[in-house]
Amino acid sequence: MAGVARWWCSSVGARGAPSPAMEAGSWLPATSPWATRLVAAARTDCHDGRRCGKPATIPAAPPWMRGEKGRRAALRRFLQLLRVCSRWASYQVLTAFGVSKVLESGHSGYKAGDLVWGIIGCEEYTLVTNPESLFKISHPEFPLSYYTGVLGMPGLTAYAGFFDVAKPKKGEYVFVSAASGAVGQLVGQLAKITGCYVVGSAGSDEKVNLLKTKFGFDDAFNYKKEKDLNAALKRCFPDGIDIYFENVGGAMLDAVLLNMRLHGRVSMCGLISQYNLEQPEGVRNLFCIVTKRIRVEGFMVTEYFGTYSKFEEEMAGYLKKGKITYVEDVAEGIENVPAALIGIFYGRNIGKQLVAVARE
Ligand SMILES: NC(=O)c1ccc[n+]([C@@H]2O[C@H](COP(=O)([O-])OP(=O)(O)OC[C@H]3O[C@@H](n4cnc5c(N)ncnc54)[C@H](OP(=O)(O)O)[C@@H]3O)[C@@H](O)[C@H]2O)c1
């Protein structure tokens, strides 16, 4: 058993979010007291019963429900939120990939002072009962926050999904969606290191600029400004796409299929545009997979955890040589976990979203 404290929390991965109720948009403010109380509620259920926070108070009538028109719609959303957030409201501690320092350990593999990353509770002090799932940090010379991103789970996701799943070759045409996010920004840079031509899509002009000027993408476009995604892809890839690193799904996937080349590969990493939908959208252009003999392959980063050490050394080398650069979006304080998490689904993060809970 390893008692672990003081951590940097990466926002919970997109798949872990209790999302349908949040999809509706602005009714849940970024700094929602509701969301904050959910964290307070989570913290009352400390594993060891010693460091419990205040008892949770769930507001009976949140402010956005009071008196104005649309009360019925608001009530519906409130009930939906209750249903969706039942995991949170049942006082379970939220979990996330984070960086921690061991305070006490009853496990022979860990001692006080060790730095580790892995899945831990969203709390200032956490009790880890399965320390085998943690990874020791071998390069403390880098900012520790890198182990929530470029040297941690998202980095390994980009590396495995690009090299092992997509199997790139020099000179190939690569397209990356959600390209300025934690995974996408790394895929683009790994593609450049491999000698590929790489284009990314992102949801703002600022992000597009970042892709071209900081991460070295050959081209990029703001998908929110494009009326016709198929036309945008044809403009960027007149000869078609060899590799699509899929982070978003939906309309983008449909447009990409039309633009894939013969024997192209689609590395299915995630479908963030679908996570909040009550009914996932369909994909219409599947026949392209047949006619163009495209390989579409999903993967889970957890299957690659056994290869972590090799990845860590290679990525640390790229960072030291300046071949990879990394952008983070840091929120301060545990109370900002909910806002940071929800912000991902509106593209508010620029680079890897994480929350600094403590800095030692
Ligand atoms: N397979 C695995 O093992 C594995 C592991 C980790 C992550 N993932 C997946 O990889 C993907 C990227 O993760 P990440 O950590 O890099 O994400 P991230 O840094 O959190 O970035 C998420 C970005 O997705 C974009 N986005 C949000 N909603 C969108 C929508 N409806 N349509 C299009 N874009 C949207 C936003 O950027 P814009 O402003 O550009 O829209 C947002 O900033 C996710 O789908 C995640 O679930 C998979």
C-alpha cells in the first residue's frame, strides 16, 4: 500500500466524463457551484476515513432553475444531470491520471519521496491500494506536469496509436483531428519526425496558428469555420490522406473517409464529438473502406502500458533534443477540476488541460 500525496491532476480523460447533461451548453456555468459541490461531496468519502472534507450539500434548487421561463426544460436538465452524475453524487472520489509524491509506503517497491504517475483520486492526499498500477518517474529533470501529458498516458497514446497502429512511412500524408489537444499535438510532431506531411484541424484560429507555428504542422484549418469539411480536406490533401489519426468522429470521420487513399489507415483513438450525444451519429461513407481497402483499427493505451519504459526514454530524448515541444493549459486548485473537465468538451483548453493541486 502506498500513501501518496501532492499531485498534479490531468483532467479526467474525455471518456470518463459524465457528459450528456453537459452537452446542452451554457446552462452549466464554467465555475458551477453545483459542480464544485460535487467535488466536495466526493472528498467526504475519503478512503481511510481520516481526512474527510465538509459534508456535501447538494442544492435543492440550483440558481439557474429559479423563476425564469423554461423552468420545465431546466427541471428536465436537472433530472438528467442527477441521473448522469449519479456516480459523482454517490460520493465516489473522481479519478484521473496524476503525478504524486509518495508520503508513506507499505509496499516494498515504493518508498517515501518516490515520484510516480498513474490513476489516483482527485484529492490532495490519496491512498493507493493498487500501487502496481503506478509508474515511477525516471526523469524528474522535466517539469513533473509532463507526466500527465507528453511523458505520461497521452504521450504513450500518441506514440502507440501512430507508430504501432497507423504504421507510418516517410512521405505519407497524415491528418490529425483535435490536433492541438494533448494527444493530437504529439501525433503531429511524431509525424514530422517520421518525414510525413501533416495537417491538423482545431476549433479556433488561435489553435490553428499554434499548430503551424509551434508544432510544425505543414497546414491546419479551423473546422468550425469550414462550411464543407470534404472541401477543406480536398484543399489540404489534393492527393488524399494515407493516415487519419481519429480523435473526434462524427462529420469529420465521414469527410475523411471520402478523402482517404488506397490502403490508407485510420487509427481510431477517440470520438470526442460523440461522447455527449444521447444517440451517437451514424457514419455514412463506410463503403469507402471497402473500395479503398482502408484499415480502420481501434486501440486502448492501456494495452501499451507494458512498453512504457521504452516510450519514456524515446520521448525524453526527443524533448531533450528539442524535437518535440509541448503546450499545457494549467488550472490552479482542486476546486477547478470540474470547470477544467467540462471545458474540454467546449474546446476551451489550449494544449493539455491539467489542474495543479500542489507544487512542491
Ligand atoms: N484510445 C485511447 O486509449 C485514448 C487515450 C487517451 C485519449 N483518447 C482519446 O483521444 C482523443 C483526444 O484526447 P486528448 O486528451 O488529446 O484531448 P484534449 O487535449 O482534452 O482535447 C480535447 C479537444 O477535443 C476537441 N473537441 C471537443 N469537443 C469536440 C467536438 N464535439 N468535435 C470536435 N472536437 C471537439 C476540443 O478542441 P477543438 O477546440 O479543436 O475543438 C478539445 O480541446 C479523445 O477522443 C480521447 O477520448 C483515447
